[in-house]
Amino acid sequence: MGKIYGYVRVSSTDQNEERQLVALQQEKIPQDHIYMDKLSGKDFNRPEYQKMVKKLRRGDLLYILSIDRLGRNYEEIQNQWRILTKEIGIDICVIDMPLLDTRRGKDLMGTFIADLVLQILSFVAQSERENIRKRQAQGIAAAKARGVHMGRPVKEVPDDFKRIVQKWEKKEMSLDEALAKCDMSESTFYRRLREQRIMKKYK
């Protein structure tokens, strides 16, 4: 009899994986056989997933809570499912969708139904990912329209920035000293310098 594994995925570090872990623990999966990634489901370039795949052998069983935990890219899910079930030869059980349990329905009809369900669910997973991205883009656009600054706070130039620049240009101060006094990175220092010169030019 093969070994039992579980896979958990959440899209970011602030999302809660508890529901997935509880579901896998109910299947009596050893803790060291549960692999978890906190990454997007857009592809399968995930360290823990890849580590798990290298451990899998023919006859093993993999549990996931739902198909979107495996991934959110339609073609990638289909291809990965084929690799796992056909090339490696493991069984997969999707806990939230009993029809996607490759241990059952090994006949032609069962395989046909499972393939059909897989195609539908992987299509839904990708559609949801695209909807999430669309909602995020709309939210960012709306925030910008309201004047909300997105990204890191703008680094303000110090009051004596002009004097610091003059001393640096006259080589009375090293670049490192100038950066320290401005509390800026090198790229920010040069960017602010360009902005100041452009403003001076058009005054």
C-alpha cells in the first residue's frame, strides 16, 4: 500500500490555511506528509509542491481540499493532473468534490465523469482567479481616482536637500554621507535630484 500525502495552498501569507489543515488531519495524514505553499495558484512553480511531487510514488494517495487549492490555471491543472495520475501513477482525492476521487470509478464511464468534472472545476478556478485580478485592478483604479497613493510612501526630501547636493557636487561630501543625511537609497536620491532640477528648469 502506498503512502498518503496532503497539499495545502493559500494565495498569501495573511490568508488562513486552518480549514484545509483540519480537513487533511481528519484523513489521518501524517504531519510530515502535509506540504503547504503560500503562493498564487497561477502556476506550479511552488517550492513545497515541487518537493512533494519528488516524493510521490506509484500507488500513493494525495488529498487536497478543493481543486482551486491545486491551482487556478485551467491548462496547468489539467496537465498536472495527468502527470500525477498517469505518469507518476498516484490517486487523488478532492475532499470537497467526491466525484474527483480517482480510486473510484476506474471504468470508462467513471473516468469520463471524473474528467468532465475536472474540466469544469478547473475552468471555474481560472475564471475566479481572473475575476479576482479584475476586482483588484478596479479597486486600485478607484483608489487612485480618490487620490489614494498606492505602493510605498513617497520619500520626502529634507529641508537642506539643496545644500547637501551642493556639497556632494563640490566633493565636500561623499555619496554615502549624502545618502545618510537624506535618509534615502541611491536610486531615490538620484530620482529626487532629477525632479528638483526639472522643477527648477520650469520655474
